[in-house]
Amino acid sequence: MSLTLTTPAFTNQGAIPEKFSRDGENVSPALNWRGAPAGTKSYALVVEDPDAPARTFRHWAVYNIAPDIQQLAQGAGSGGRVGSMRTAANDFGNVRYDGPQPPPGHGPHHYHFEIFALDVADLGLPDRARAKDVLAAARRHAMAFAETIGTFER
């Protein structure tokens, strides 16, 4: 079995409901993952929009997620620490989930929810780590990767 990531909020490649956008309630969707390889010591999760006008824009990053956790509840992206789990600053500069908010009329954007099964328990990042730092460290330590993609348009 390979690593998979799903959400009950939308289907893969489907539309993200407004509730999960900055125009709505700005809450993170529930996420579930399964099939991590033996020896997984932690997880990292990053949400990014490669369709942003200037560059890939990162909306959320959490890391040092304990290996026995295989889901995050809706709204888990409100920030702060839960056990060993840490939240990095997103590209809005906030230490929390910030949902889709593409420019009006820019067409559909694709939001990649990415989970990494890691070979280390702690990525060793500083307290004010940014989402791009989490992504770079997660790629170096990834044993497995999965994603689900949602779309949003204004």
C-alpha cells in the first residue's frame, strides 16, 4: 500500500467549498492519510498554490506531526502547538491555515495538499520557520509523499 491523502471536504481535482477559503470561514478541511511506510517517524503537511500570479504561494505548513496521527480535524489549521506538531508561517505571514484567495477573474487555481512521511521525528526548524523551509526540509527527509488537489476560483 502506498501513502494516500484524502479529505471529505472535496474530491481530488474537485472544487474547494467557499467555507475553506478566506472569503468564507477560512477553516482548514479535515484531512486523512494512510499507507505510510514502516519506519515513518513523523509527517509534514504543506498546502500550496502553483497558479499564483508571481510564484507558488504557500497557504499552510505543519510539521513534526507524530507518526501515530493519521488525520487532522477540520479547523486544525488555526495555529499553535498540538503536542509535537508545529505550524510554520505561511506566505501571508500568518502562523495558521489561510485558505484560497486567488485574484478575482484569474481563473481556477489548484491547491496542492501535500503530505510527507519522514525519516526523522523532528525537522529541527526554528520557531519562526516559514512554509518554504518546511517544504525544503520535508523533501530532504521524505520516505513517501501523497497529495490531493482542490480547485478554487473567484
